[in-house]
Amino acid sequence: MNIVIVGAGEVGTHLAKMLSDDNHDIVLLDDNEEKLKHISSHVDVLTQKGGANSINDLKEAGVAKADLVIAVTPFEERNIVTCILSKDIGAKKTIARIDNSEYLQKNNKAKFERLGIDELIYPESLAAKEIFTSLKQVGSRQLLEFSGGKLIMNAVKIRDNAPIVNKTLEEIGNIYSEFRAVAITRKNETIIPHGKDKILPEDIVYFVTDRAGVDKVLDKSGKKKFAVKNVMILGGSRIGQKTALKLQEKDYNIKIVEIDRERSIKVADLLVNSLIINADGRNLAILKEEGIDQMDAFVAVTGNSETNILSCQLAKRLGVRRTVAEVENLDYMNIAHEIGIGTLVNKKLIAASYIYRFTLQAEVSHMKCLSATDAEVLEFIAKPDALITKKAISDVSFPSEANIGGIIRNNRGYIVKGDTQIQEGDKVVVFALPSVVKKLEKYFK
């Protein structure tokens, strides 16, 4: 594909790195020459200095022949104008990063489509949704819902006393039909397991199940359920605000600690049912004074990854059972997992997951780059006469670096077995290492 990425910030740079591995022709456009020089020395993409809203610069970047234009500058208005101009010049598909959730409403999305913007992405809103989901289901490192919860991916750290510990996947499958292990993170290494592989203590295992099987996954992993009602959020950022709004709807008790006075006032006007505290959340005495030891969950979403990681570690030491941290520095992700932070959120990974699926030839209704592993999870839709529909799963020469977890058929989720026959129109949940994602297209298109 011919792809033009407009904006060499964190999201644009991460996308360029990710997409460059798939042999796309990529041009990265930005008005900061220093950024472009740094990126071109590390990533195999063409770079061009120019303005996001300059018709001449967009033409020079090749948007007239672009299959996809991705506008991810920090400025919403600039991204919208970029996509409108690009579509008018000849781009086939456009995606704009925004920071206004009103635009995502169904009646408003159609207006943007008429303007020439095919997709809108709001990473902060997606991050808040992920945090909210993780607080609903305690005991999980990460939880993803497919087709409104018809199938669920549940990432769980295995305890020493777990009934499934030291058992092979084959043994587990013979005992429990309600879930299927599809990926394992072990000592920072990602494993796509098969029948003879064992689950060991301290593994982070990715299970596919349905809603009824979530409790069994936790129980067999050695986890105990507990209720989350009282939540403290460190940072009144857009992610913090969006998370609090979602929690308020479900009657959680929320405290937000924000160091900036002006932002505290703004957040207090927005969140009338939450307690806003204007204070430095890095101060242990203040956190104790505000009752952090009485909290069921602690969510750190300041603009500083180090602050978020350290404050979550502190919260755990003070007895908070559920912690969530926004970690934008990818180099810190493994460290954060090793010290036991429950859920990690990264806007770059979220945005990349959302956009990457538009570069695949097969139809993909959902994709996620997972935070604790190198694996990716995709929801493919099986096309008529697709290779995957010709034989039972066990008879298809599927790549060993990928696993099928389940299917959604006629609005119902099913855990797959070796003799499962995938049919046209099935939504198929697949876990795979990045190196084989492109190879999977031929099985489903």
C-alpha cells in the first residue's frame, strides 16, 4: 500500500515503525526537520518536510496516489483539514485523530464521511474505555471484548496454587471446555503455545472465553474475585476525565488528585459527582490523608510515565488491590509488568491497533496490540471460499506462530477445538506474533 502519515509525533512515529515492517511504501510528513532526520535514521520510511494543511506539500507527499492517509498531528483541526484536502486530491481512504468525543456519535460521523474523512480515532477515549473495562473485571491484567462480549480475551497472571499450573494445554483442554489458552508471556518472552506446552507459575496467560467462563478462568488461575467501588485517579488528564465519566455512570466513588489548579477547577465543573483534590499526588502524606488505603483501585494517568509507575507501586504497598498506569514510554512496559502493576495503557499502541487493521487485505473487524506481550489479537471475518473454511482447524496448515481462540457465529461465541469447521461470515479471534500477521490474510480473504 501507498501510505502517507501526517504528523511525526509519538503516534505517527510508532505507526511508521510498525507499518515499515510490512513492506508498505510510506511517506512521513511533518514541519519539524529535526524530528524527521531522527526518524529517517532509525526507520525505513521516506520523510518530507512540509505543512499538514498545505495542498502543495500534500501533493508532493503523494496523497493523490495514496491508498491511506493518516493524520495524527497533535491538533484536531489540522488533522480534519488534512483529510478533507487529501481526499479531494485523490486519496482512497483517510483517518483523522481527534480529541472531541462528540464527533464519534453516529449522527455526526456521517457528516465527516461526507467531507471525505473515512475514520475518526480518539486514543484518549479508547484508553479510558480500556481502563473502565479493566476495573469491571478485577484479577485480569488485560481484558478485551469481541462483538459486545460474545467472546472475551482475559490475560491473567498464574498463581503457584492454580489448578492449571504445570499442566499442558492438551490436559487443560480435556478438563475445561469453557476457555482456551492462546498466548503466554514468560520472562518477557512471548510464546504462542500448542498442545504439549505447559502453563507455569508467574506466566501471564491469554485466555479466550465467553462471558460465562470469565469467573472460571480466574478461579483456575488461582485468582480471587473482589469488588471495586472506591477509585482514586491520579491526574485530571483527558484520559482521567473520560475514565471518571464512565465510572460515574455506574455509581463508583471517585477521587481525582490533580496538581494543576486551573485544570482542577475545569475537571470539578465537568465531574460534579466526583471529588476533585488540588494537590501533588506524588506526596505520600497527601495520598494517605485522602484515604488511599481505603481505595479498591488506583489509576495513574498523569503525563509522566515514571510518576504513574511509581505511584501505582506505592499504592500497592499501601494495600490497594487494583492498579492501572498509563505508560507512554514503551521501554518501561516490561518493568511496569514485572513490579506487578495490574493494567498498563499506552495511547500509541491503542492508536496503532485501531489504524493497522485498515492496512490488511483481509477484513478485520477488531485488532489490538497487547501491552504485556509481543503478540497481537485480531478478529478476522471469513470470506466466501476462504482457505480457512475448507477444512477443520486441525487440518489447516495454520502458522505455528498463531493460534485461533474462538469464533462468533450467528451472534454467539464459541471456543474452538481441533475439529471446529469455520464457516463463511464467522468472526474468528486469532492471536499471532507480528511476523506472521500479513501471512494470515490469505486464510481469510
